[in-house]
Amino acid sequence: MKKTLKYFAIFLFSILLVSCGNADDDVNFDINLGELGKGKEPDDCLGFGDNDLLLSIQDEFTALPGKVSILFKVSDKSGSPISGLTASQFAIYEQGRNDDCFNTISSSESLARISPNSKVFSNNTLLILDLSNSVLESSLEELKAASTSFINNVMPSPETNSFKMAIYWFDGEDELHLLNDLTSSTTELTTAIEGITEDISNDPSTDLYGAVIKSADVADNLLRKNTQEDIIGAASIVLFTDGTDQASRFTKDAALKAVEQADRNISFFTIGLGAEIDTQILEQIGKTASVFANNKEELEATFTQISQRVSEQANSFYLFEYCTPKRDGSGENNLVIQLTDGGLQGAVQTKFDAKDFIGGCE
């Protein structure tokens, strides 16, 4: 009887792991791999203990007369993004040259706030649709409805230039077809989906691996462009298919390599439909998260699941700002930002130069 219960418990645990999808596997707590970005773990003198949450600094900058700004991403231990945080959940600690440890800086007196990050951050979503013959013949209307729902769930309202989406599709051709270029307009995107017709494709095959490689290249080029414009960028690739690669133009290893070697700020999601998909391959491609629909009636629900994850990912980037009491002549100062979310905490340490800082920051 004990052995039966033991096996049953293992079975339930296995189901739980599968049903939760994939956690973001591009995040861990090894600071030697640069997971904290430009930050490091806080000084032991603060006695915070182990991090439950990871604050990964993407960028940091100062502005006169005395404002400090930190852009960072928040994840839990499994790598899942944390969204919806407020300034009141953050505590600020500074260490100047005369301090043995860190002093608490009042969040209210320093006017700490979470600010709109549109000037320094750009998030792009690429929706990649399989429009091979099997989809066009049997589930096109359901796919259009699910895609429309996905767009409405993911795109922010009101519209913002810091969050855009593009739609691509693939069939058997050696091309990732552009359906609608990057835009912040929900109406433009849904209109593009509505315009998909059964005769859109000229090749009934499925170049799945090619679509993965090409979409990773598109996302990578977007991040490079952001860097050239001094903007921090992140991208999400959401790929839908109802089958396996049939064109054999590219290898599975080449597709997986494109995913594994992609920029760390590119997330990969997959949505599979029907009995002909290879769930193991799609889970590897969708390393951030993957979901599967048994039939076309479940398609909209699976798109909704992924839309929630994509939104959480985009909203887990925060621009935290405050007015420091440090002034010109104080030199370089250490800074620790601690986050408390329920019973969990995480903290990251960085530094800033208070050169030319004076009072009057707002």
C-alpha cells in the first residue's frame, strides 16, 4: 500500500510539472553568469539572506539635480516574471564613503516611484502563425478568433510606442512572410488577422524549423536596433503550429541552436494544435512556455494562456526612480534596492556617482 501511494504521489507531481508548462530557463541565481545584469548581490552587512526574487539590472543612469533611475527585470526563483509591483514594495539603502554599512533612505521623502519606461525600454512581440495547408483547410476560423483574442489580451490600452507587435506566417516556402509590420495599433493587427484567406499560401508544406530560425533573427535584429538607439529592448516570439517540420529545409539542431543562442532578452513561446505535433520539440523551441490544444475548439483558451505569460513578461520590467540625498562631492555611492512581495524578498546592489548633484529633485 505504501509503495502504491508513493508511486501515485510521483505521478501527480509529474502531471503538475507538465501542466505548468516551461519556466523561463534563461534566469538563475549564478551571478558569475551575469544574471544580475549590472548589479551584484547585496553586502552581507545588511543581513538580507538568500534571494527569493531576482532583480536583474538592465540599465542605470542619473539626471540632475539628483535623480537616480534603475531599469530592471523581476523574476522568481523559477525564472517566471513578476508583474504588477508598486514603488511602496521597494526599499532603498545607500552607503556613502563615511558609512560602515548602508543607511535606509525614506521612500516617501525621496519621492520613490515606478515611472513609465517608454523612453528607455521597448518590448516587441512577434506572432508567428503556421498557415500551411492543414490549418487553412480545417482550423483557419478558429485560429483567426484565437489570434484576435491574443492581440486584445496582450496589447496595452491605451496604446504606447514602447510596446509593439508584428505578425508573420509561414508555410512550406523558404520565407517568413510578413502579415503586418510592428505597430502599437490593436485595430491594425486585428484587421490583418481578419484579412487572412484560405488561398494565402502557395506551398502546402510546413517549414517549421525555418520559421524558428528566421523569427529568432528578426527578434535579434530588433534588439540590435534598440541598442543603436540607446534603448533597452526585449522581445517575445509566439509561434503556433499544428504539425511538424515537413519541408526539411533546415535541421532540428539548427532551429534549437537558434533558440539557445538567442539574446537573453528574447523569450520563446509555442502553441501546438492537434495530434500531429511533436510536443517535445515544441517545448524545446518554446523554452519560456508552451501550451497544447487537443482540438480547434480549445485553441482560443491556449492562446489566452500564452497571452497572460507574454503580458507578465513585458510588465516585469520596471523603471524605478528616486531623489537621492547625496550631493556633489560625495563621490561614488553604493546603492541597494530591496523588493518585498508577500513573504518573498530580493535585493540587488549597484552604485552611482553624485557629481554635480544638488537639492530640488522632483
